[in-house]
Amino acid sequence: MQRLAISGSHGFLGKHLFKRLERLGYTLERIDRNGLFSGEADWIFDLGAYGNLFGQNDKKEMLKANVIKLGRLLLKEYEALVYISSSSVGLKIQTDYSKSKKEAEDLLKRHVSTYDSPAVIVRPYTIIGQGEPDIHLIPKLINSCLYGEKMPFVPAPVHDFVDVRDLVEALILIAKNADKHKGETFEIGTGKAHANWEIKELIEEICGTSANLEIVDSLRPYDTRSWVANNSKITRLGWKPKYTLKQTIFNMVSEYLSGV
């Protein structure tokens, strides 16, 4: 059985990936924040990141977590290295976080060009599901509906929401095919865009109550009405999402209710 190493294994996506691989019987090792781990690995998943959550503004930390760590991992021996970038790299308005992710992508591509390494870039779109951080849109809307918490809300921006379980299956599939797609970029999403107001209405329908909202014009300068994955490359490998948006949100609401 192959030996796998994962950075960011304690994060939202990392926990789901770790548990899924564990169930599949792989031998797993956690990579620390500096890109260090004790042994060799057949597959490396670099999920650890800094700057994608509110309040993470330290540029040096972004460089260390998003770029330097990857540089160390690229020098290892492996059959597949899967680097988790960000769909925000493709937006017109760039943040310090998205710039650091783009720098990491460029580093990986240069490395592959020079050493022909089986390393691949993944740009997930908006990841949702059970265990999602409370500061994200859907958990905040669920809290607002269930407990009446008031929240600022921008109706117009759209996102391509992908269930974390579907993303995990995509990552495993990409690792299995990394040698055929060296240096390439996979966008992972459903290929469908949903506006924030649609999400609000769906959550209100599932919860049976209205959210307590303060409508505002903007919260993030990079939000857009055009943010959707081109998932043609991953679908050609046989991947397709299993979970509908409604199923995922229902699971998330059930998780919140079970914790009451």
C-alpha cells in the first residue's frame, strides 16, 4: 500500500481527505507547517495554507505557508504531488493571498519544466460541507436562521460551490493520474454558479425560518458575478460531483441541529 503525506491535515479540507484516505487503507503521515515530515511518500498533498481566512494578513506567513513550504516538498521523491492553489488566482482583482498562490503555481511549473516532476496544481472553487469554518457564508446563514444572529449580507456575488467530499474524490483521482498531467492545472467545481441570494433562500427553506440580515453593497472587493469552474479536465478523468447543493446544505443544517 502506498505511503501518503498531507500538509494542512487538521484543516477543513485536510480532515476530510485524511479520513477518506485512512478508510481506504493508505499509510498516512502529517506534514508540519514548514514542509517537514519524517519519511518518504509516494503521494504528497500540500493543502496547508495561510491568508485565506479573515485576519490572516501577515505577508511573510503567506510566503512561508504558501510558497516556501511547497518549494521544500517539490524536492522530495514522489509519484504524485498535488498542490492546492485557489480559484481566486483567476480573478481580476488580486489579494496578497491569491498573489502568493500564483507565485507558488509558477514555482511548481518551473520545477516541472526543469525536472519533469509529477506535480499538479488544483484550483478548488468554493468548498462547502460539514465542518466548514463558521466564518464562511453558509455556516453564517445557518446560524442566522437557527439562532437569529444578525449578519451583513451581499446578495449579488456568485460562487461555484463544491462539496468537500466530492473535492476529496477529485484529489485522489488527480494523484492517480499525476504522471500524465505534470505541471497542469485542474479547476474543481460543479461548473454551475449560484448567487448569494439563492443560497440564502435555500437555507431558509431547509431551516424553515428567515435569516436576520443587514443588506450591504460589498464586503470583499474581489467578489464577482462571474466565478465558476471550468471542470472539463477533471470530468474527462471520470469525475463528477455526487452531492447537490441542497443535499450538502441539508447535511450542514443537520450537523448544526445535532449540536444543539
